[in-house]
Amino acid sequence: MVTVNEESWDTPVGAQLRAAQRAELDARYGNSNHEPGSAPSADDIAVFVVARDENAVGIGCGALRLLGDGSAEIKRMYVIPFERGGGAAVAILRELERLARDRGIEVLKLETGSGQPDAVKFYEREGYSRIDSYGPYVDEPTSLCFARSL
């Protein structure tokens, strides 16, 4: 069984999960320069959650960055590869959506990349629709942006 709880951005498990995500994306894109805009940090993340398995081991994470105008952006959504398909990603996403609604957020946006077809399929399956690129993603040819009204 997967549990998802809000935790501090600075927790060791959070740092480990984010580092694992970066390593996976570096390998997928063949470089480390694949994130347009400023990287999320403790200073600009409103919410950070960690998914844990039945042994309390961190297996995934996700965050929200407030954008203004009643919207927020999903950042650092990640589940370790051998736990994918077991419901952790859906649990993380639902908890981020719940926490966003609790904060008065009406729309969640996100950016993923053309090198992540599994992420594209996941977000589409979960009710997110393609939108025009926004913010730092406007002129990025590999960026694919999505949104969902809450």
C-alpha cells in the first residue's frame, strides 16, 4: 500500500528522489540541460509530497509551484522505475490536486518533454489536456505542456 504525505522539500528522501529523477532525465535527453526556466527550490515550492511503500521507503515525489491567477505548476513528479504501474503516481497526483484545491488553486499546469512519452500518456489518462506552452517553455521545442481544471 502506498501512502502520500506532505513533507519538507529539504528531507533527505526528497533530495534522493529528485536526484534519481535528474539522473533518469539526463540519460533520456543525453545531457543535463533539459529544464527550461529556474529549477524548483525550497524558496518557491508551496507543496512537496513523498510517496512511501508499506515499509515507509520513499518511492516517489511531487511538488507544486504557485504561478498566480489561481494556478499552480506540478514539479518534480517522479516514481522510481521499479515501482511504476503500482499506483504511486496516481496517488501522488491526487494528493497534489487535493492540496492545490485546499489552497484555492483552480488550474494545475505542468510541463513534460517529448523524451517522456510515458509521462504524456499518464497525464492524458489522468485528465490533463495539451495546452499552448507557457512561461519559460514557450520557445522550447521539446516541451509539452498540459493543464487540468480542478
